[in-house]
Amino acid sequence: MNQIGLFIIRILSFLPLWFLRLFALKTYILLRLFGYRKSVIVKSLNNSFPNKSIQEKRRIIKLFYWHFAHFLIEMIKMFCISKKSIKKRIQFRNKALLQNYFNEGKNVILVLGHYGNWEWGLLAASLVSDHEMVGIYKPLSSSFWNKKIKKIRSKFGATLVSMKESGRHILKQGDKPRIIGIIGDQTPTNNEIDYWTTFLNQETAVFSGTEKLAKKLNCPVVFANINKIKIGYYEVNFELITQTPKEQLDGEITNLHTRKLEEKIKERPELWLWSHRRWKHSRT
């Protein structure tokens, strides 16, 4: 079944995006018709936005399904998208912020969330400079799809390493500057939980790998806000979190990038991955 699914995805990926939008429309209808993970979405929205009306939350769900349907199509397109096309569809703002640190011979950690199209954003980050892109990833449960997705994510030259191996891998490569991309709102496993905060009105266990790696490498941390301009087009704005990680108190960097993401979600909630079971763990 995996091979058949992969074959179908590869065939679809060669179709132009304007044509694939027809599938996005059908996907959107199916998502709403069958209420894809609706109980998870509704519970998360109710807890995150207790002051919003039922009508407002219904609108967010509708817009989320619309965005998610197109995100799925954009994921399919990743299998054959060209450098020219991704450069056209992902515009970077404030690139000089990264270059200034590269000129100083420093690594730069880019932290982002499951917001906008993080997959395209990380893929395009491989092309934002001449420096190596290292993507820190969480392995998928399926070894078959983990291997295929890893290959797609590295198609423009990025190196993919797991968080467990990341520090050792980067230190082994020497002092050359590079971009290190991390998804900061992943749900930590039970044995990884060492930091809690309030995120979207809920006590939340936060993945602290970004902070630990920044302090180990003593490099700046930059938040990458991936905003959707229109269907199939995004803008990435770089915002400095800290350039002196070792001077920050424990938990401060984690809290700062979590607050940045929370701010963006509140501005356009439909662009965040509400179907993800973000609050699986309880502090008590």
C-alpha cells in the first residue's frame, strides 16, 4: 500500500499547482463533510480562545480546513517542485539579519512552528544563502515514509539530522556557519519534558531542544514567521530572539520563541495546525 500511495503522489506532483487546486477543493469538502479530527480541533479552540463566540470558532475551523486542504496539495507538489518555483512562491524578508551573523562566522538557528507552510519554508531556507542548511527533524513512525519525506526535505541540499544527533553532528562539521532549522512547537515525549509554560491559555509542555542547542553552539536564535500571502504564496520574516544565548536564563529562549508563535497564531489562527494533538500531556 505504501508503494501504491507513493506512486499516486508522484504522478500528482507533476501536475501544475493551478490544476491541483481542484483536488484541494474536493479535499476541503471531504475534510468538512467527515469532520477530520474535529473533536481535537474544537477542544483545542475552546481551550485556546474561551472568549471567542461559537460563530468565530466555526469560522476558524472552516478557514483552517480550507488552508489545510491546500497545504496537503502543496506537500504533494514538494515531490517535484523546482528551485525556480519555490523561490517564486516563498519570499524572504530581512535576510540581512542572517547574513550579518554568517559574516561573523556564526551558525544561526531558525525556529518556527507548524504555521503557514513550514515544509515549504524549510525547503526554501536551503536556498536563502550559500551556507549549509541543517534541518532538525522528528522521525516519523513509519520507516518507509520517514525515508521518503527525509529525501524530499533535503532535495535542495539540506542535511537532515534528528535532535538527538544534532549537537554531535554540527560540532563534528567544524566552525563553518550554517542555518539550523527547528520546529519549536513539536510535542515532547514524556522523557523529554523539562519546561512548562502557558501557551494559548493552556499549561503546555514545550520542546526545549532549540534553547539547549543554541547554548551549546553559542549562536543566535531567529524566529521565522511564515505568513500566507495568498494560495500557494508565502512570506517569511526573520525576527531576532537572542544573539547571546548563554546570557539568557534557563527557559527564557524557549519562552520567547513560544510567545512569538502564540502572537502569530492569535493574528491568523487558521494558519496553525489545529488538528495536531498539541496538548497530550498534563502537568498533574
